[in-house]
Amino acid sequence: MSKRAVIAGWSHSPFGKLDDPDTESLMARVSGAALAHAGLSAGAVDGIYVGVMNGGFQKQDFQGALVALSQPELAYVPATRLENACATGSAALYAAMDFIESGRGRVALVVGAEKMTSRPNAEIGDILLNASYRKEEAGIDGGFAGVFGRIATAYFERYGDQSESLARIAAKNHKNAVDNPYAQIRKDLGFDFCNTVSDKNPYVAAPLRRTDCSPVSDGAAALVLASEDMVGDLRRAIRFRARQQVNDFLPLSRRDPTAFEGAARAWRAALAAGKVSLDDLSLVETHDCFTVAELIEYEAMGLAAPGEGRKVVLEGLTAKDGRLPVNPSGGLKAKGHPVGATGVSLHVMACLQLMGEAQGMQIPGAALAGVFNMGGAAVANYVSILERAK
């Protein structure tokens, strides 16, 4: 019979424009620290799973082999690199879970990283377009922000101008990030600034303003997974009540861009598998690469009917003191979005909450956490429901 995997430890670098020259350096920051946090030695690791999108951010690839350079004890441990656009970190995590739950190993190290800031902005935008369908979308102005600008435009045309709602989401997440020591932008920008187009907050890809877009980031995060039969010997353990991955068509032309159908299916499947409802969740860490993504994700997770995500914002349901806090970490919007690290980071933020170790970010009594990570414009969709096992 297969055994379930639990999260036994983690580590997280700051996100932002970092001095680290490459992903090798970034992964070195977190790999050993995560093992130490779990109370396990490198010798206990049976498999390594690395998430780096790369796509041209750096010439060095073969990323799975880089972890052992800072941890020589890992030199002969099987290592695999995964890529699934902005959901690369979750892809690595789920592969590591499959490894343990198949019985092939008892301990796995998961590392997600990206070095983005060393490239000029124009190159960064083009690299990120690798997460779109280039045959149809490569010419969109504004790069990947332009892709979500099109999504926002379609949403506005169907449901009315939602600029104010997007500004409220941005202001919420920036306010939350003030208390996150790992966040790239730890500044409460306020609603008025986020809602006003200005020299400091120009349109990036209309109707999206700079405050509607996550920043370009460097960073890394790591998780240590262990077989559930080791829980008695572990310092801490976070269990997956449920996890689901659902994909959708890559081209926007093949689907309704205002409805993240793959995300909605992933949420429904995860909640059903976990035998829980949204009312049971203490918080959600969701993939707000752009504020319009968070708005549509409210509808995909079932907090609001299609076109009514604005009600969630106006009523404060997802505020830190609301019925279901969303992104108490500040989200990708303010925490940062080093694409290969993001999926791992989202799970670390949830683990901190469940262990009561989130400090200023802490949601009192957090017992059940939802995590949503997506690759591309809601193409690869991952939902995890986490709870404390120890």
C-alpha cells in the first residue's frame, strides 16, 4: 500500500533583485537550510526535484544537477528538473510526492528557483511569453503582461470596468506584505495610489497598471518531504488533505479567457477529495501574477459567481481579517514572483500559517490552508489543501 508524503521542513530566501548571480547560488541558499529545518541530513535524501523555468534567463541549464554542488553528499542522489511555466515549483513538488507515495523513496528534497533580474526588461518580457501560445500570442504588446491585459479587457467588456476592484486587490496584498520578511515590496501603497494612473503607476498593458502586475524577481524556496511513517520522528509535519492538477487549452482562442475553467475544475476536485468546503479553509495563498488573475480566481474557487468577484473585494471577504483571507503573505503581487520558486513559496507560506510561525502574517487559529498555483494564463492548475499532522 502506498504511503502519503508530508512536508517536514522548508526554507525561503528573500525575493527581489538579489546579488546571487544564478540559480545555483540561489538554490544553495535554501537546500541545506531546508534539510536542517527538517532535522534531516543530506544522507537521508532519496530523491531531488528541482523547479526552474529558465527559458533563457541564463545559459546554464541542466538545473537538477546544480543542487549537489553546494551539498556534496547529494552527488549520487537521483535528481530531476521539472518545468511547467509559472507552476514549475508545484510540478516539482507533486513529482516528489509521487516519488514517495509510490514507495520509491522516503525523503525528497524539492527546490524551486529563478534568476530573472539579470536580463533587460525587453528580454524578460519575451522569455515570459514562452508561457503563452507563441503561434498566436507572440505579437501581443506588453509581453506576458499584455496577455493578461487582454484577459482584463475581455472581462471588463463583459462585466464592466473593474479597475477599482483590481486596485483594492493590489492595496490589500501590498498591505499584507509589510509583515512578510521575505517579500520584495514591503510597502503599504494604499488604495488611492493603486487606483490612480500616474508617472509612478503607469499603464503597463492597459487596463493593467504597474500596481496590477507582479514584479520581476530573483529567489528560491525549498521543501523537504518525508513518508508519513516517519511523522513520529519528525519535528513538524504538514499533511496534504488533497491535491489536484487540472490543465486547460494553452491558446486563449480555444477557451473563454474570462473564466479560468481549469482552475475551477481543480478547486472543485480538491475540495471534493478533501471532503471540505471553502468555509472550512482558514486562508488561501493564490497565484496573483496580475490582480485580474486574483479577481477571476475568486470566481474559479467558488467565492463568487462569474462576473461577481468585485463583491468579494468590496465586502472585504478576502482581507486579512475577512471570512477567507487570501494572500496574507502579500501574494506574488508584493512578495514577488521568481517563476520557478513560486509554487514552492506558496506552499511554504501556507506551512508557516499552519505551524503558527507566520509572525505578523499569522491568521489566528489557522488549521486548513488552500494553495493555488497556475502555469501560464490558467493552463496548468494546481490546488493543494494542507493541514497540520504534527
